[in-house]
Amino acid sequence: MRKAYFDHIAATPLHPEALQAMLPYLGEIYGNPQSLHSAGQQALAAVDEAREEVAGLIGAGREEIYFTASGSEANNLAIKGLAQAYQAKGKHIVVSAIEHLSVLNPVKSLEKLGFSSTTVPVDGTGLIDPADVEKAIRKDTILVSVMTANSEVGTVEPVAEIARVCRARNVLFHTDAVAAAGSIPLNVRDLDVDALSLAGDQFYGPKGSAALFLKKGTRIVPLVEGGIQEGGRRAGTENVAAIVGLGKAAAIARAGMEARTARAIPLRDLLIEELLRRVDHVVLTGHQTRRLPHHASFCIEFVEGEGMLLFLDMQGISASSGSACTSKALKASHVLLAMGLDHALAQGSLVFSLIDGMGREDVEYLLDAFPPVIERLRKMSPLYTRYLKERNDALQR
């Protein structure tokens, strides 16, 4: 059976060069980077080199990169750590309605400790208006967190404009760039952000590798306390192999981003145009043009995401329904509901994300396989049966 992997947003395959770079640190080079002997210093040199490469991907200084084990951990460190470090100035936080749960849930936890928050809405394409962020900022606001791009609908947010609003009001700004880093150009100096989260498994690095950019001079309270690793901001023996893989993946992503984007956009646009043409009652979700280059997302009326995923998998096609963190919960996506989609339609969400190396033939395979899957599911759908009956009744009047 032919295989076609359209689930880049859940995880990318490990790049062969990243794997090769990691192997020595899974075997013969096993020293602790904090040790003073030569074996430890060899591991430390590898960590330092990776830190330089990750910094280069986003235009940061190497001393501003702090390694974590996931994008969720980086988000938690940013939200909780910055809020607690600056709580003497105020206890109000601003977030958007479509943030990842690793941002929204830490904010809820902070509210139990006396903090408060304001949620900024989005429009029907998932776009955040910087003016709404400005309205939400109060005298006691200390932190704003708005993602760079949304993994469920692909919309790229006006981060630089929001950062300017925060700078004018002397408020810290964090952006969750997990879905964007390595896929679109990012420069923390141009964006003027105080903190940025990224994860290696989104750009062909290993799972369990991620980082938080923290602007030099910005204070933060660590989540994990104990040792002096990561400048005292994250205790624990470094996962040298994962860090090395992250560094190599960052270097590869930086060097090949323009070419990957040029290959991805025509395939993404073909997928969007043809799927909307070949299947009726389909809604494109996310912004038409301000979207990630490899991302196409839809809501299919009268069917549920889980059924589509299972039937597509039988055809060798891997896709996603909502975020990887919420799809198994079988709940309507909070992102889609925030965009104004009704609950029933949001249950039919489907996300296709291309990985490098895919070609037109992969997209055509998906486009040929998809209509029969939807036709079969709709035949089993009481919602579709009711729709047909109501339509026929209306025609006979």
C-alpha cells in the first residue's frame, strides 16, 4: 500500500544528518557536560555548538537560548517563570483565545495563585488584531503571550505589530513559535519579542528537544530547580544527544528554508484548490494567504474527524484532526470554536501538513482517495441523511 504522510504538525521525521550527529552521544561520548574532565568537556562543547545553531535559526545570541524537553515545557517556563519573576509590577496576563493548551493551562494555574487574565478574540480566519491586544492591556499587565502561527489552522499572526504594542506599554511579550520556527523566517530582533518557544520535532529534529529564547536581561523563575544547568534556569543533566540533534536540525532548517518553502507552497495551494473543488460542503479554515507554507486545514460537514482519520489511514494516508494534544479527547477544538465555527462543524476538522520530499503525486493520491472516504462516511451520517431530507422537502414545496 502506498504511504503518504500529511501530519507534519504532529511530528516530522528525524533528518538523517541530525540522527548521524546524535549517534556518538548515544554511545561512546557519554560524559556529563558539567564535569571538568575531558569527556565532560567534549559533551559541553557539543551542547555549546548546538546552542549556537539554535540561536542562529532565530537571530538570537547563544547566551539567550535555554534548552527544554518540549515546546510545552518551554511555554510553561515562559508563562509561569516570567509571571512570577515580575509579579511585583502586577499580576495581569493577556493571551489570545487560540493559544496552545501549554499556554492557556499555565495561565489558569496562575489564576489560582492570585493572577488574572484577559483573553483576546480572533476573527473568522484565526487572525488576532493588535488593537484588541492593546485594549486588553491594563496598568497591572506584566505579560502578553500570542503565538506566531497556529498549528490547527495555519494562520500566521502579526507578531511584530503586537510586540510594538507591548513595547509601548512596557509589557513583556512571549510568542509560542513551535508551529512556525524552522518553517518560516523568524528573527527575534526584528520581531522584538522578550521570549520565544520552539521545538525540534517540528523541523526534522528529535522529539524531546526544544528551547526557550529569553532576551538578555529578562528575569525568569525556573520551573525545575536543583542544579546550575542552563544558567540556573533549568536544572537537570543535559540530554546531550537530543540537544545535538536539535542544533543540527536548526542548521539544516536555516540553510534550506527558502527552497523548502518554494516547494511547499504550490503543493499546498493545489491541495486546497482541488479538495474544495472535488468535495462539496467543505470549509477552508485559517487565513487564505497568511498561513504556514506547508499547511492546509478544513472542516468537512456531516462527518467527524476521527472517522476521516481512520478511513484515510486505511488508504495509507496520515493526517490530523485539530492539534495532536486535543484530537484524542474527541472534543471540538477550542481554536475553531473561538473562530466562530459551530460545534458540529468543528467536529469535522481535518489538517494536512506537507513534509519536505513530498511531490505532486502524493497530493494527487490524497485528492483521489479523499472523495470516496467522505462519500462513504456521509452515507453513515444521520446529519447528512437529515440534510438530504430537509433539502428534498424544500425542493418539493
